[in-house]
Amino acid sequence: MDLAFAVGNAGASTDLGLARTLTGRNNGLQRNLRLKVPSRSLPGTASSSSESQHSGKGKALAGFAAAAVAVAARGLRRLRRIRRRQAAGPQVSTKLSPESLGWKVDDDAVLKQRLELALERGGLSGTALKQNRQWPSKAEVLQAIPKDCLVKQTGRSLAHAAASTLQVLFCGYLAWKYIPMTTAAIPLWIIYAVVQGTLATGPWVIGHECGHSAFCDEKWLQTTVGYVLHTALMVPYFSWQRSHAVHHAKTNHMTEGETHVPRLQKGEKNKYKTIAGLLGQNFVACTRLLTHLVMGWPAYIVGGATGGPAYGKTNHMWPFAPFSNGEKDLFPGMWKKKVLMSDVGILGMAGLLFWWAKHAGFASVFALYLAPLMVTNCWLVLYTWLQHTDVDIPHYDKENWTWVKGAFHTVDRPYGPVLDYVHHRIGSTHVAHHVCAAIPFYKARKATEALKEKFPDLYLYDPTPIHKALWRVASRCTAVQKAKGGEKGTYIFT
């Protein structure tokens, strides 16, 4: 076989394959090359020796040219890939370590493992666990809030209160009118309970605004709106106003905090770790979701569950013995009288429900009111739980806690536009709310942006989807222990 003929055919074949993949500029060059490749003579066709030599040389040149084009095309593609990688920036490992955050863990393998797992599982990129941060004063933090964020607009607040209330009433009317009270309609009643309970959290948050004096400047109007809305949802208004103020004043305080104060682990294990070893981590998560979301609110109101150890056993309906037996009184002085004033509203609401059940039956009361109320209580506990608790959020003892540390160990989360509207951004602007609870919710987003800009190393935002964050907290945040490798008085989850 003629070597030039073989090389020419190989070049032509390579050229034809490249013609489908190269850019327009290369395609034009290849078309020109293909036109210059001599056609192959058929067997038996006579040709002179000089023509054969000329044809062979032409084919060889065409083959080499096509090979050069292929090499150039590969070079262009490689250059484009390099430029794309350069534009994307260097590939740097983002894995965090306890040491990089200032922890001294060389001599404590258990602490090191706990911190590594917290950094791996958590969604805060180590921000809350970073050591030796420069903490501003309370005055410096409050000065970062724009002044207009503190201006309350009575008309606007009333409009939001009316809109939330009307949504609940309209939803209840539709259920009463169109869902039959039959066994076959139970799935519809379950859907209604979820929707109505979610909507009813809106008026609950408005009452919460009133308790913080964030609703309006007219105190009598603010108290009236808050008392009516919370009483309608079986919340003792003044009692909860006081305990919730303590929660704000002592956020993430190990002994004087209020609500969701973590259990202190003594030794290597706590009861939930033992249960997880026997029945699995998922069983622990499901159990804690049930106890917190379903039973958590009534257990807190009646027995002070998850409250601070400093207050002992507390009761939001009865501020006397055998309750209020701790080192500190949760309802001191005039608040005892206000607790009893809250009871008047709760007893009145209970009487109204009894009258309703007597005339329409208990099933009607349960389906239209009690089942949705349970969902509302679930939302309340979920918000409070997730805004201050996660695998990578520490707590502090009495000697090392400060108000600024507590406020900035609150975390904002992504609840989405629908829940942000219905629940008045209570979960997505919670940091600003803890910095200054008197900010009306409709100005909290502006305050949040100001805090993010002023304190980017302290502001906490976790992008983890809510359902995943809830499962993580329920399964992993069971107890804390003091960590000796970091700042004094710091407690982390085990």
C-alpha cells in the first residue's frame, strides 16, 4: 500500500470527523483543506508516475494539515477549560476545624469529635462556635438599629391584626359551612386543622407584638388587642408576657434562661443517648418531636417544662405554692396579680367553649377549634425551639453570659414567603426581634439588614430547610456539657 495514500486517507478521515465538532472558523479552514485533497483513483485506472507522486504528496500534506487542525482545536478547548476554571476561582477546601475557630482540643479527643460533628451537621459555618470574638456593648448594638424602625404605626398594626383575624374567621366559616361532621370527612378535617392552625398563628404573633409593646403607642389599645387575641387562643396574656420577657432578657443562659433551656449532661451519656443506642436515633427524634411540639406548650404553661432551673417549678395560672419554689421568682411583685387577671380571661374562654360544646357537641368544638389550636401551639414551640437551639449554638453559664451574647445566639431561618406573610416574619427576623423587641414586625426586615451590615461576624442565619433543621435539633440537641477547650463557661451539645 502507498504510504502517502494511507496517510492521506487517515488525514481525510480525521478531517471529516472534526468537521462536525469544531467551531465555525475551523470548519471554514477544514472545508478548504478537503477541497485540496485529491480524489482516490479507482483500481485499474491508468495514471502516469509523476501524477501518482504528485497525488501522494498532496494527500500527505492534507493529512498533516488536518492533524495540525485537530491539535489546534484540542488546544483551544483546553484553553477554554483553563479560563473557565480561572474565572471560577481556586478550589479551596471549605472544611472547618475546631482549631481554625480558636478551640484548644489537642488533649481532648471527645471534645474535638463533638465539635467536628457539630461543624459537619450544623448550618452556621462555625460562626456561633468561633472563639475570642469581639463583643460590642449593648448600647453599640442598639445604636445600630435605624431610629425609624422603632416608630409604631397604629393604623398599620390594626390593619395587620384585622387581616389575620379575618383570615381565621373566614377559614372557620368555610369549614363549618361545607365540611360535614362525619367519619368519612375526617381527612378534610385534618387538612382544615393544619391550615386553620397555621393561620391562627398570625393573631398569636400579633398578641406577642402587643406583649412586647411593639404594636402601638396607645397602651390601653395595645393591651386590649393583646389580651383579647391571646385569650381567644387560650394563652394567659400577662403571665406569658412576663415569662417571655425573661426569655428575652436571659437568652441562652444555662440557669436563668426561660424556655428550651437544655438539659445538663453528667457523665459520658444522657438518657437519650442510651435510648438511641437501643432503639436508634430516629426513635429519639420522633419521641422528642412528640413531646415538644404536641405536649410542650401545655407542659410549659402548667409545669414550667424546659424553663430555667433558677425558677424551680412554675405555673402560668397559679404563681403561689407549691409553684414558684426556685432561687428566683418568675412572677415577682405585681406580676402575681396580673397572672390572676390572665386567669379571668382563660376561665371566660373555657366557659364559652363549654357552652358551645353543650349546644353543638364536643366533636364540633374539637374539629373547629381544639384541633387547629394544637397546630398553633406546635408552631409556637417550633419557632422558639429553632431560633435558639442547634448543634452548633452554645449556651453560657452565669459568670460568662452577657445580654449581647444571648441576643446574637439567636438565629434567623428561611420560612418562605407564605409563612413570612401569615406569621409576620417572626422566624426570619428573629435576631432583630431579640436585639430590640419593641421593633414592629413590619420594620424588622430593615433592622435585620442593619444588623447584618454592622455585625457580619455575629449575625446568625442558617439556610437549612426548616424540616431538616427541626429533625436535626430533635435528634441531636438532647443535652449539653461544659467545654473546657474554649471560652470559659461555654456549653455545647453532646
